[in-house]
Amino acid sequence: MRIVFMGTPDFAVPSLKALVEAGHEICGVFTQPDKPKNRGMKLQQPPVKEYAVSAGLTVFQPVKMRDGEALEILRTLNPDLIAVAAYGKILPVDILELPRLGCINVHSSLLPKYRGAAPINWAILNGEDETGVTIMYMAEGMDTGDILAQAQTPIDLDENAAQLFDRLADMGAKLLVDTVAALEAGKVHPIPQDEAQATRAPMLSKELSPLNWVRTARQLHDQVRGLYPWPAATAILDGIRCKVLRTEITGETTGSAPGIVVQADKKGLRVACGDGRILDILELQPDGKKPMAAPAFLLGHPIPQGIALTKQE
């Protein structure tokens, strides 16, 4: 099948690669423009562009999708289908209606739950035990199109957003190839989304980072997992703001008030939570420093047992 692929970050690369390996004709790859990064502000190619160039595919990087330029390129390419995975741009109606088989999207949630920019993170933040990927027809609304296929997977209690991101990227790639084959064979059966079940997954921000110890141990653990690697959960330890990168729930209980350090030694850093349970901080990263195990941090910043952790402003 003649396909235009649209995608930008690492999540989209397995989907593009799977379409290429399945033998489809990728007549064009649309991705976001190169962006300056790091201190040198050197232009960096999006991951999708890097793979596309290595595979000898033609790459397009329009700044806008509504000024007519992208539409003219697509008319020239004349694809049967446009496949999208985390492109990061909204497609106007004239583009959605261009391919004879329409535009389909790989979304990393079980729609209609978690529509929006950060479905993987919010599934973990909200303590979901299960998530998945959805292939859907694209429509004018945000992730509102008819569902073509879904695949489910459990979320491990200690799995963070980066790990789940990788798993869902691979799941989405396989499901995309299977769905394209079904489209080609005329065997798809679109299912409208149930608007009553719809939830949102808005963009993340650093306002979500501070750990509030009155929350339950599970909620705090989910916050650490769901915000990894960015913006990351944070706590003030020995007056130093630290990203909290990895935690563990042991199931142990304590009579200490929320935020009280119940252990801080070479064995680890343990804090009382609002439900009377203990959260073990395993790995953290002080501002300006590299990630380190909690005992290593305590060697240079001893914290007395029984102290209440400083509230973040």
C-alpha cells in the first residue's frame, strides 16, 4: 500500500519501521522541524527523521499544516493512507479527507480513556492496572475518531512511564501493521467511541512534581513512576531539592505522621505516608548532580530519623 507516515518522537519509530518491513511503499515521511538542543543549541533531528533518512525515505518537515503547503505536497504524493503516530501537529480537514482510505492514528491508551498528549503518564499517575494502544480513524476532535483496533496490557506496579512507553511503542507498531492489512482487505469494522467514558490526558508540567506526603504510599509511588523521566517527582531533602527517580512500597506500616523520616542510613531512606504506610526512596537526583542511590546521597547529606521533610513551595 502507498502510505504517508507522520510522526516525530521515539514512540513513532517502531511504527514506521514496521510499515517499511511489512513491504508497504512509504512515499513520504512527515515529521516536525529540527530543533536546537543542549547548551550549544545545535539543531537535532527528530528520531523519526533519523530513521527515515537511514532507510532512504523522503522526509518533509513543514512548519505549519494549514497554510496549503503540506496539502499540496500530499496531493502530489497521492497516498492511499496516512498513518500517524505522535506527530505533534493537528491535521486540518482537507488533509484528513485526502487519502482514499483515510487517516489513522496510533494512540497509546485504550480510548476513549486518556485522550490527549500524555496518556502513558496519566494512566500510571491515576493508578491504572491496565492500559494499551488504539488504532483509530482521525477526526477533527482530539482523539475522537472511530476505533479500528485495540490491544491491552497490564501495568506492572514498578513499571515507570519510560518503560511503558517502550512497550506500547512496540505494541502499537504491530497493531498498526495488522490494521493496515485489514484496511487493505476491507475487513475493518469501525466502532464509535463512547463519549460518556472519555477522559483527558493533558500535557505534563513541573507543577505536578512536588511529593505531598499526606497522600497514600501508592499514590506517591505512582507519581514517581508516572512523572519519570520528566518532569520527575521532587522532594526537599536536607534543604536540597531532589528529583525522586525510583521508589518502592514494602507494605510496612508506621505510626509516624506523614512526611516523617522513619529510616535514613546505609540501608536506605524511608518516609511515612498519609495512609500509615512507608515509601522507600531508592534513587534520587539532587539539583545539578547525577542520579544516585539514596544511601549514597545520605553519606554526604545525613538526615536524622524522625525529622519531618520540608514542604516545597
